[in-house]
Amino acid sequence: MKEIITLILEDILLPPCGSLILLSIAYFIRNRFKRISKICFASGILSIYLISTPFFSIVISTPLMRAPSIENNIHLISAEAIVVLGAGTRSSAPEYFGNDTIDGHALDRLRYGAFLNRKSGLPLLLTGGFTGSTTSEAEAMNHTLEDEFNLKARWLEKKSINTKENAAFTKEILFNENITQIILVTNSYHMRRAILEFEAVGFEVIPGPTHPRIGGALNLLSFIPSGRSLHLFKSYAHEWLGIAWHYVNK
């Protein structure tokens, strides 16, 4: 319930919903408070424009994606395990004959975790609990790992529902095995917050980001609003809020 309330508040406060609230305020006070109405209207329009542009997506996501990729020297890395973070499940997927499965981000992470496992021989831990499905994220990932990659995780962490709990419950498993050095696999934009949470509980983290940022030059299209940029903004803004919340509760 707490997670649901947090997501609702996040959606209300952040654009585009927050921008629409500003525009609504501007409309209803336009006769009595003209100056404030103009400020609210301009702020609403400007915020909707900014969050819809690729340029703004680059600005707010670049600091999130600074973790370097693991290059072709994994045999030199002193990690003891690979930890793959869950990213949601799809319940009763019809194309999989009604079985639960993992979503796209989770598949990206799992595929990279399998790749690193084959290259390094390090054991896999999959972490993720029940988020609206009858199958935990960890179990769904392990089913995919077995069926499609012919691999099996050594450990499944099935209780966590957020990144903070991913770290805490993974610690309970791996510290009992005297494992403190890990390769952490998650999306590049999520890596900064994930590292904060895992280091906070005592892990030494080697980042294993998926889809790392590859530099590109700005052009005219960078300033033209797009639906993709609007979609990406929510993911990036969610990460910044999570980072801020981590420090507030530190």
C-alpha cells in the first residue's frame, strides 16, 4: 500500500500531471489573479515542452549514467557473485500460454547477467519479490533463465518490492556466504541509485549497467518534443526522487 501511495503522489506532483495542475490553476484564477495566472500558465507550458524534448532527457539522465561498462577484462574483476535486479513481471501472458513472465527491462538485465555468468563463471543471484503477480520477479527471471538461457541461478531473493529492499534482503543471503563483492546488473539510468542502496548495506559494488549512454551530438530534433522523451522523463525523474529520498532517510 505504501508503494502504491508513493507512486500516486509521484504521478500527481511530476509533469505532465503537475503541469496540467498548473494550467488548471491558471484557468480558474485568470480573472482574480491575472499575474499569478500568467506565471502558472507559462510554467505549465514550459515544463510540458521541456520534459518532452530529447535535449532535456539527456540533461537529466547523463548524471545517472556515469557508471562504466564492464569491458573485456571480466576475468580480472574481484567480484564473488552477480546480482541481477528484477524489473517487473507480466501476469498470465497470453503468448506464453497464460504463464507469468518478465517484462522488457527485466529481460535485458537477465540476458546481461547470463552473459556475465558465462564469461566469468560467477554464480547468479536474482532479486525481486511479488509486484502484482502470483510469481515473484526472482522466480519469473529464473524460469526464463532456465528455459531460454539453459542456466540456473544459485540464489533467489523473493521478498523485496523496491531497490532498498533488494539490497537489504540480498545482504541476508550473500553475507551468510561471506560474499561482499558483487557485480550489480541493472539499467544504466537506475545504476546510480542501486549502487547507493547496495553500498549502504555493506557491499562492494562493480557496476554492470545495461544500455549504457553512448554520446551523440545535439541537433534540431533534440529540441522537438516527442512521446519517447516524455516516457523517458518519468523513469529519470523517478530515479532522482529515489536518490533524494535515500539521502533524506540516510
